[in-house]
Amino acid sequence: MSKLFNLFLNENMKIYRRARTWMLVVLLVLTTIAFLVAQQYTVKPSQVASSDWRTNVQQQITNDQKMLDNLGTNTDRKPRLEARVKLNQYHLDHNIPPTDQTLWGNMLKASSLVMVVTVFTVIIAAESVAGEFSGGTIKMLLIRPTSRSKILLSKYLSTLVFSVLLFVILFISAFVVSGALQGFQDVGVPYVYASSDGILHESNIIQQAVSTYLYSSVQMIMIVTLAFMISTVFRSSSIAIALSLVTMFGGSSIAGFLAQYNWAKYYLFENTDLTQYLTGTPMIPGMTLGFSVTVLIVYFLVFNVLAWVVFKRRDVTA
């Protein structure tokens, strides 16, 4: 265990002594600030130029009612509009500001920046093993009286720890910036949402925000694990970065299209977005949180076992 811990410390030193690592941290904070400022000062079509949220919500109700009256035979949009009217009326009746006009609304929007954390961590994960081969330092590691399994595990754990660090920095910076923009007066307001059946639900907003971030991190872990596996198999950081990012963006893009097929529930990216279960709207009817977790565990094991088998059996030429 002490050898594994020493290897883990060594891998962390390799990551954090590089100026590029800290550049990624600073870039993440700047990206968070720019994203939230842009969100704050972008006027949405459904809102009016008023600082009073009640006026904005009432205007949206009026607009949606007009759309419902003119909808005609187009019934596809009707349930969504009716649910939004009911939700907005609930906010007015109970004097609860809409989430998107509070600190937590910005926090929930910033959860999409977990994708940026993923990209930055993929860069580190891609070089974790491939960089040792390209630099020739892998031979120095393998001549030590330590098993290859421990070497690979230390690299993987250090990569995950780096992703957690970026994840925490994102959450803290999003909270601070959102509070500076929106104020902290609505920090305890409840979160109200409408499920797919149109029923309104009220929950704790802090729990909702934390759950959203944690659920969003699942895709990050899966993509980072994929990048680590590709780095180990192909010994090329550029291939690992390219394939991982193409898989992440391309895989997520076609998930919505494949959702019409029942077999698609076994597709990785139909299961990585666990936030679909926070509001009771799974991408494919019949899917459950337990099912998605099971599918993700299978993919996770396949990625790690493949990396371990290749790394254990690979010869290192002099």
C-alpha cells in the first residue's frame, strides 16, 4: 500500500508541477465568470425588460396562453406549454421566485461547464500513460520493484483526483460569481419543477444543485476513463484526446436521435446524463436510475479492464 501511495504522490507531482496545469485551472475560473456574466445580461424572449420577477412571470403566462389559444391542431407543444403556465402560476401564487432568476438558477446553468472540466481532464488523462511512452520515461517506471497494476492504478487515481479538483473549483467559483451577480437573498428558496406527466414538485434547491453537479460528473468520469484507456492502448496522447472528445460530443449529439429506439437504452450516452432522473423525465420511457447505473458500471469495468490487460502485456522496447 505504501508503494501505491508513493506512486500516487509521484504522479500528482508530475501533474501539478507543470505550468499548463495551473493555466487550465485559471482558464476554468475565467470561463465560469464569462459564462455567468453572459447569462446574466442576455435578455430571454420569454421575459420583459423588468427587474421584477413577478412582471416577467406574468408576461410569460400571458404569452403562453396566447400561444395555447392559437395552437390549433398542433398538440405536441400543448402539454409543455400547459405545464409551464401551471408552473409559473405556482410561482406567483406562492411568491417563489423562478429558479432561473436566483443565485441557484445561475448555478444550475453553470453545471453545463462540467463539459469544460471534462475536456481539461481528458488532456491530462491522455498524457498520463501515452506521455511516458513518447518521452521514454516508461522504462524508468517499469524497472522499479512495483507491479504494473499499481503503476497504472496510481496514474488513474491521480487523474481522477485532478478532475475532482477542477470540479470543486467550478462549483465554488460558480457559487461566488452567481452570488455576486444575483445576490444571496434567495439562497433558501425552494426548487419547483414539472415532471413529464405535468405534476408539479417542490424540492430543496441546495440539494437539487448539488445533485445536478454530481450527476453531471458521471459523464466526466466515463469520458476521462475512456481517454485513459485509449492513451494506454494506443500510446498516443493526441489520439486519446481526439477520440475522447469526438466520442463525447458526437455520442451526446446522437443520443436524442437514438432515444426513439428501445435498444438504445444500452447505449452509453443515453445513460450518462443522470440529471434526467432528477426531474422524472428519462430519455427513453421505462429507464430507471438503477438501470443506468448498472449500464455505466459495465462500461466502466470494460474500459478499465481493457487498459489493464494491454498495459500488463505490452512489451517496452529498449
